[in-house]
Amino acid sequence: MSHRPVRRIRVLAAGVVFAAALSLLHAGCGGDGGTPSAPPAPPPPQPLGWSDLPGEITVEVAETATFTATLTAAVDATYSISANSEAVEVSGEALRAGVFQGSVTGVEAGEAEITVTASHTGYVTATDSLDVIVEDPFDQALWRELVFDAFDCPNGFTDESCRNFWGERNVEDRITAVLPFQPNFHVVSSFREWRFTSSDTRTIGDAIRDSVEQITGETFTGQITSGRGIRDEYGWVDVVPVGSEILGGRTTCGGANVGQTEGLMVVNVEGSDSCDLFAVTMHEVGHVLGFFHVLNLGDFIMSPILTEIPAVFSETEQFHAQLAWELGRGVPYTPDPRKASSSSVLTTDSASGRRTLKDLPLDELVHCPLH
């Protein structure tokens, strides 16, 4: 009696196994359960965008501005950058996962729209744009006047009166007269009956440092000494106190040689109270380093009319002066030196037929009137 239950369990188990096998065979033969199940749908692409792309940037002609933009996910995306205008040139690179740096170089004044795109598998492509404003600080009239002593006769001057008052100027025949180096300055404490006080000497020294740095864009590296006697040496500029009789009256504040390697600069210590020593010194240092008067009156320290001139070179003057300083001495006039390459023509060989600095009236003392 004890063996019968065991046999029944074995029979039942065999039946279950047989039924399962039959079911699998039926499915494989195209029965009701034979349609393969579809693969699971892929997950939707994840959102991707720029979190801090700037809305607008400004760049100057011939200058480059950069911007950094971050994606909302730190992925090694594929980037592209393009512009809708030839006013700029663009490029870019990945700094690290999810971070892009773009570069925009100004080509000409105007506006452009920059489009930046990032794509990565499994993400929605991130595309956005920013506006670029290209500014051009270059003023051709100021360039002609400040660097080449050639005037366009603004402010109501007629051509005839301009030529009669300032002389004929043919800009195409002129070359840069900037000094080939930062000069040293010797402040002459006294000349005949005229003298500088110790306070004057300090003021002149401060004005020299400020003006040289603003004109050249470089730290002042020259020497400033003081004492009796004129040095008249190569690489030195003598700063001399004079009276009104030498400069033609109280309305002339000072004068200077332009671009002379043994320079002279005079200050009228008997001049009008409007001849501010600091501003006049800066103005004359502008001549010393090789720059001329700017007829376009305004906030320009190189205006020939020294009435309430500012005690600082304007940003416009600094831009053009530093551009000329970078070009160097003896470079011929070109309407926009940033767009033309020209080598120096400075030479002492008169037989060559090339222009030299001797063709410029640099040995003349430029007078700077108050009126």
C-alpha cells in the first residue's frame, strides 16, 4: 500500500513535462503563441541646450573676442559655429565635456549673427545664436593729422585759408616720424632768468610718465633727470623753461621738436594761467614722440589750441598713436595700416630716391598757442 502514491506522482510529473514540451512545439510551428514580440521602443532623446550662451558681444576691427558657453549636460558633443556675415571670422573649440569656447575676429564695421550648434547621440541638438557688433575705432582724418601732419581742414576752414594758415600737406609723400625708442628726459632747472621750481619738476615728471605710457601703450622705461645745463645727447630730450619773448608772447604755452633723437621741448613759464603745466607737458611729449597737431578740435590733447585741453590723451588719440608706434619709424602713409603691409622705407641714402626723415621739417620747433 505504501508504493502506490509514489507511482501516481511520477506519472503526473511526466505528464506535466510532456504537456510543456508539446506547448513549445506548438508555438514553434506557428500556433496561437507564435508571433515574435516587438523590441522595446528606444527612449526619447534627452533635452540638450546652452545654459549661458551670451546674447551679444562687441569686437573691434582686427581684434578678437572670445566667449564661453556651457551645455546643460556634460557630454563630449560635436560643435559647429558659423556666421551670416563677412564682417567677422569665427572659430571654436571644446574646452572640456559640455563646454565650448568661440572666437570672433572683426573684419569690418557692421553686425553679424553667430550660430553655435552642439550635437550628441541620444540628445536633442542644441542650436542657438548671438549677435556680434563690430566697431571700428579707426578715424582716417585723425590718422592723417596726428601721424602724418596732413590736415583735412575741418571746423569751417576753407581749403584756401587752411593752406595759407597751415601750409600745403601732401600726405602721400609723408612717413611716420615716431621715435625708434622711448627717450630719456632731462628737466633743465634754469635757463637764463627762467627756472622750474621743484614742484614744477615733479609735475613735469609725472606728466612725462603718463603721456609716454598712454601714447605707446607700454610702461615708461626711460630716465628722468634734472639739473642745470642742456644735455643735447642722442636719446635724450631737454625740457627747458623759457619766457614769452622767445615764444612770441604769453599766448604760446610751449613748443617741441617732432621725433628728434636729440629732442628739445620748451615750456613758457611766463605764459597765461590757462597754460596748465601738466597738460602742456603731455601735449609737448606727444610732439617729442613723433606726433603732430590734430585740427579736429574736441577732447584731444594734441589740439593746437591749448585752451582747457584735457590732461589725458583721449582713447581715440591713444589708439592711433599706439598703432603708429607699433608700425615704427619711417613707414609710408597708407589709408588704413591694418589692411596693408608695408615695410620701412627709412634710409639715409639720398641716391636711392626713397624718402627719408630728413624730408620732414622735424628740426623745426612746433609752437603750441593758447588761443
